[in-house]
Amino acid sequence: MQKTLRRYAAVFVLPTAVAFTVAFLIPFLMGIYLSFTEFTTVTNAKWVGFSNYLRVFRDSSDFTNAFWFTAKFTVVSVVLVNLFAFSLAMLLTRGIRGTNVFRTVFFMPNLIGGIVLGYIWQLIINGVLSWFMVDITFSASYGFWGLVILMNWQLTGYMMIIYIAAIQNIPSDLLEAAAIDGASPRQVLRNVILPMVMPAVTICTFLTLTNSFKLFDQNFALTGGAPGRETAMLALDIYNTFYGRVGYEGMGQSKAVLFFIMVAAIAYLQLRATRDREVENA
Amino acid sequence: MAGITLKNVVKTYGPEATVIPGMDLEIRDKEFLILVGPSGCGKSTTLRMIAGLEEVSSGELYIGDRLVNDVAPKDRDIAMVFQSYALYPHMTVYKNMAFGLELRKTPKEEIDSKVREAAKMLDLERYLDRKPRSLSGGQRQRVALGRAMVRSPEVFLLDEPLSNLDARLRTEMRSQIGELHRRLQTTFVYVTHDQTEAMTMADRIAVLKDGVIQQADTPKKLYNEPCNMFVAGFIGSPQMNFIEARLEKGEGDDWYLNSGALAMQVPSGRFSGERLQKYAGTTIIVGIRPEDVISVDSHRYKESDGLIRGQVQTAEMTGAEVYLTILTSGGSRVMARVSSRIMPQVGDEITLAADGDKLHLFDRETEQAIR
Amino acid sequence: MTGKEKKAARRVLFVWLVFLAAVFVAPILVVLLNSFKGQFYITDEPFRLPTAETFVGLTNYAAGIAKTGFWQAFGYSLFITVCSVGVIVLFTAMTAWYITRVKSRPARIFYYLLVFSMIVPFQMVMFTMSKLANMLGLDNPAGIVFIYLGFGAGLSVFLFSGFVRAIPEEIEEAAMIDGCNPIQMFFLVVFPMLRPTAVTIAILNTMWIWNDYLLPYLVIGNKYKTIPIAVQYLQGGYGSRDMGALMALLVLSIVPIIVFYLTCQKHIIKGVAAGAVKG
């Protein structure tokens, strides 16, 4: 089959390959190249070496602020989302009436697009804050917590589903054995349930981590970065660099490359951590 | 209707990985030929080369008079039954069987009649609308057979089709497949690692080891006249006993002596004196099947048969017979298969005889039979 | 716990869940209510129910639809999503099958590149890609489908590959002997066996593409609007924004996705759980 199939490469692979090259590969390589240049359009690029990268940190603290904001936000989100999701999953695996309806309700926010989400919560948060005569752009921490709330609303349901599947996969005889051994619910949780759902924890952590770190739409809609640029996360900062003013495209590109390196590093670390843990369990 | 010819067929997967060094085999038209051998001997590879699923590295492969080395499987007029049945899970039994015909643009009525005919022959009529996942192993097996039959190919290829079935089903299916062969009058090439299967079903058997055909013959001939130790040990269960013995020349006839297990005269007529002469004074291997190690009370016993004395180590009763392992005074272990009328106990001293008419002699170095 | 205690505990749990569910649904309800209020009564008191004074019926909806060309936006979102998802599922399945069965060097390299692309954040390529799309004339709804194929290929090929590997090669060999050429083999034998995976991948891609803002905005945004772009459009500019229209538009944006979800619920949930395992 191999031999005959090879002749059909054009049919099976070419469309994907061409689309991939045009939409991703070339832009990616161009992006790396351009990060070392100063340019306004792709054709008039002037090589400037690492100066763009240096400017990223020297010219303003936007990027560094965005980094810390993003990092804090990510950590908080990962912890909270997984905590809520897991708790909900535990509640929804008791066979209570209407479990399916609850599942639907908790998952639904995940379907809604980032921009729409941002405006929904902007309305609500501003509505609450108006009692105190302020709005979300008053302080960066309002924006921060607003985003955290939004993130939890959006992601908890998704992660909950994964946890539910993991919990349901725990062999019932393990739980029965624990009950016979006289374990209290907390002990069961710690010694039986948690270890068994570890793979799900890994996956959910990874998903919340990457989703939080790369967040754009919601950030854009909810605060737009206000006040000033203080609530701009990394993705939004890069966007602003490109499209906020003219003349900073090279810097935008180098910020993007740095962003990519960060995301890749996170993915790599996660992979290593999972693999080590899997080796442990094996 | 076609026979299959392999002329110096070689299969390699790379410079250091030659699986089949050069095979010559003639499979006659309408014959039921079984390729048998231990895992990794190349029997499946050979079958797949005939099917066209593996490329022939060098040599010639003929189906009928056609050279088919570069012919695609679908144009070789063959059909194959896989060990795992390989049924299309998303198609009904009917569709599974009709698929090949549909691809060849066979008219609908013809497809229908052929499928139903095969279904009838294989007792699958009730299952035509079912999907494979709701069928048992035996039923799936029959669908696989039906799929192959419906195409009326020149050659049927079967790759260990019964290996995934339980023992009782296997025996049942064995006779069904044999019956099928008789009805269809088509060449069957069958692969198995189970020598019992081979012995009961085949017209001829080709025993393979490391990609080389050791012997290709009728079951009877393989059993009675194995050409080397491998074939002798592979065919027949339990395995043939191999005992080292010195061949000494006596007066006129030769006779031999063993280090304690056996001492007897070589029956005249069965072995050429010339060949024996070459081994005079050397150690050779004597082969005797457990079923040919007989009780001295047996009607087969003759005075010239050598005696085997020893202590019973194990005794496994299988109903009509007992399998005994005997430890001789020389330290050899001999297995015997005798009638359970004897019923020896473990630890008993026992004297049995080696039926001289069923002796096999082998060269100790080359492992070839001495005739 | 005794039976009675258990029952009571269950009831408490139930009430607690109802409460949480209400909290979860509340934001949507708030938006819904506000969409029926006059635009100046929203920002300051979003939690007040519409009164006779503030109730404006469907005015906001009419305004929102008119200002953003919502129906066109809906049409474009639908066209782009459906076509992109269809194209992605078809071509990535084919590519995944080819790469898994043909173990040539170029195929393997392509696979690694695809997997690699899953890690790269959009910001890395957004500027160059939109300019390139512009240069190649891909800045239209049909062109963006092509771009989505290139972008969505990574994840989809990766997921498909896992499932293609699970298909026993013997089935394909049987099909070869039955007489299939590669195209027949793929459409008649392989793809039907991949159907469950295809559904999952279709759902994942639908959710991504339907809600996508940045990519369409950069590539076709100045000439065509999708729903997310339309929503953002109401926001743009430094003048005041019509909150009423915004509320209405938010509701209109949510409705299709909820309908989609309620119809395919089972598959979506199954897909989420399954996709996570592969991840």
C-alpha cells in the first residue's frame, strides 16, 4: 500500500501542506527574521540585530508589566479554576437528580466567544462597581480580578467535564475497598481519588495554563488594557505594539518571538513534569 | 484455477535482514498446501508475498502462468483470510462480502446471488444485516471466509485463520475449511504454527525454518520419512526422542550402543550399508517417537527391538494413553506414549522397547537423516 | 450516615447546586434583561429589571442589527465556520492517514512541523500572516477558509493520527485485496472508521472558528464582518457607544451557539473528555 499511496501524495497531503506553509510556516519564519529588523512593510526591512529585543525592555516597562500581570493572572487562574472544577466534579458524581442539567449549565459559558464574554462581564462588573462610584478602569486590580472571575466562569465547566470523566473512571472496587477499610471521606479523597485523577489534573493544569497565558479576546474586551496599559496581558501588549502606533512593528515582532519562547518553555516544562511523573507511576 | 510457483524468491528488509534467502516451491493447482513452522520462520512473509502485500526482493513468483511480481494484489485473482479476520466494522455482513464485487462493478443481481450462496454455505444467512461487532469469533471467521469465497478466486490464502478461536471451535472450523476446499476445488495456501492443524488438513506440507523450506511433502511422508532433525522434531506430538548413540560395526550387519539408554541392532534393509559405513565408530543421533516406544507386552514387540530401561519420572494420563518420561541409567530422558493398561507409577522401574521398524538415524553435525 | 441523613445531605447538595447554577446563568440573564432596556438605563443600573419607563421592546435589537449588519455577519460567520470545519476535517484526515501509513522522511518532518505549530501563539504570526494573505488575495471569506486549514492543521492532524494508528493495517490490506485504490480505500474504508474522531475534531474546530476574533479581523476585517467583529464594532470609536444595541448584539451572538450546543450536547461532552485524554 505504501508504494501506491505515495503516488497519491498530491491528493492527500498537498492541500494541507500548501495551506500550512502559506498560513503558518512562511509567516513564522518571516516573523523571526523581521524581529531582527526595523520595518513598516514587509519589503522595506532594515537589519538591526538585537536592538529590537533590547528596546522591548528598555523603552518602556509595558512588556515587563504585561509579563508579571500575565504570570500572576495565570497562577491564580490555574489554581482557582482547577479547585472549582474539581469540587464541582466531585459534587456532580454523586448521582444527584438533574446532574445532566447542571453539567450543561456549568459548561455553557465555555461556548461563548471571548469578545462577547468580555463585554458581558464588563457590564456586570461595572454595574457592581458603580455602587462605589468607580468602574473597572479605575484600578489595575479591578481589571485583574475581573479577568479572574471571567476566566473561572469560562473554564470551570470545561475542566469539570474532564474531572468528571476521570472520577467516573476510578474502579469502584477501589472505593469499596477504602470504605471497607474504614477510611473517612477526606482520607478517601486524599489517598484514592486524587492519585487516580492525577492524569486529569495534569491535562487540566496544562489547558488552563496555556489558555490563561495566551489570553487575548477577553482581555481586549473587558479592559482593553485600561487603566493605561496596566491590565494589558502579553498578547494584548503585542497587539498594541503592532497596531497601536506606527513604527514599532519590529519591536512587536520581537515581543512576539519572546512570547513564543515563553509559551514553548511552559509546554516543555509541563511535558517533562508529566513524563517524570508517569515514569514514577509506571 | 492455478498453481503457484516460486523460483528462487528472496525477501530482504535491508542489507542485514534477509528473511528468506531463496525459496523454490511448486504449489499444484487445486492443492491444499500448508506452510508450517515456528514463529519468525517466514511462513507469513511467504504468504504475503504471494498475496502481493509484500514485495518480492528478487526471484520470480508465478500464479498460474503469469509472472506476478509487479502485479497489484487486486489483479492477482486471489482472496485472503486474515488471522484477525479484518472485517470492515462499519459495514454489515452482507456489505463486507459484497464489497470486493462492488468495487469490480459486478451487476447487482450477480452480487446478491453470490453473497447469498456463500452465506448459505457458511450458515450466515441470519446474520447478513448484522455488523461484525455483534458476532462471535467463529461467526466473524465465517464471514471472512465468505468474503473470500464470493470472489471465486484462483487462489485462497489463509493466514493462521484459526489461531484466535478456542480449541473446540478450532476443531470444528478445521473440518469446515477442509470441506470448503473440497467443494470449491481451488488452490488453498494456508499458514499455521500448529503442526496438528497442518497434519489433519493438508494435501502437502512445507516445513519452514529461518526462511528455508526444510521439506515439502505429504503429511504421511513427513511423519515417516523426515529429512532432518528439525522436521522430525517439529512434526508429531509429543516430540520425537533424540538419543545419542555410537554406531558400531558388528558381524555383517551394523549395530549400535548407547551410553546407557539403548542398545540394539540396526534393522537391516531400512538403511543403506554404504551410508552407515561412513558413520562407523562415530556418535550419531537416534530418533524414536514416543508412540514408537512400546511395551514389551505389545504385539508390535520383536526380539530385535532394543530395550529401554529406566525409572518413571512423570506419568500423565490422557484417558486411553499414558505419557511417560523415563530417566535411563545413562541419564537420558525418553518420552513414551503407551496404552493406559500399564499404569506405571512415578518412581517405578520400567522396561520398554524401541520399535525397530520406526527408527530414525541422523547425522549429529548436519542433523540430516541417514538413510 | 443513615438513610435519612443521606437524603437530607442530598437535598442540601441539590439546593447548593441550584444556587451555583443560578449564579452561572445569571450573567446571561442580566444581559438578556438589559437588552430590553433603553440604552441610557443600562450602564448605571444593570441589575434593575426593565420597568414600563425603561422597557423599549425590540428597539435595541433593530438598532444593533442595523448598525452592524448583523445578518450579513451571521451569514459570513456561518459560511466561514462551516466551510473551514469541513475543509479541515477532510484534508487533515487525509493527511493524517498518509503520514501514518507512508513513513518517508518528508512525511515525518511535516508531522513534526504540524505538532510544533500547536505551541506557537497567534501573535507570533499574526502580523506577517495577515500581510501575506493580503498580498496573495486571500483576504476574503473563501481565502480565510484556506488560512484556517493551514492554522487548524496542527491540532487536527495530531488528533487524527492517533486514531489512524489504531486502525489495524489488516483491514486496509483486506481492502487492497478486495480491489481498492487509495482514494476508494480512504473514503469507503478508512474515513468511515474515523467518524467518531471526525465529529470531535469538527466540534473543537467549530468552537474555535465561530468565536475567533483576531484572525478574521486582521485578514478580512475591513471588508467583511463576522459576529465577533460585529460585536467589537459597536465598541469601536471614541464616541459613546449604544449600550442597548450592544446588549442586543450580545444576546444575538449567544443564541446560535446555545442552539448548536443543545443539539450536539452529547457529542460535545464526549469530545471534550476524549480530546483531553489524547492531549
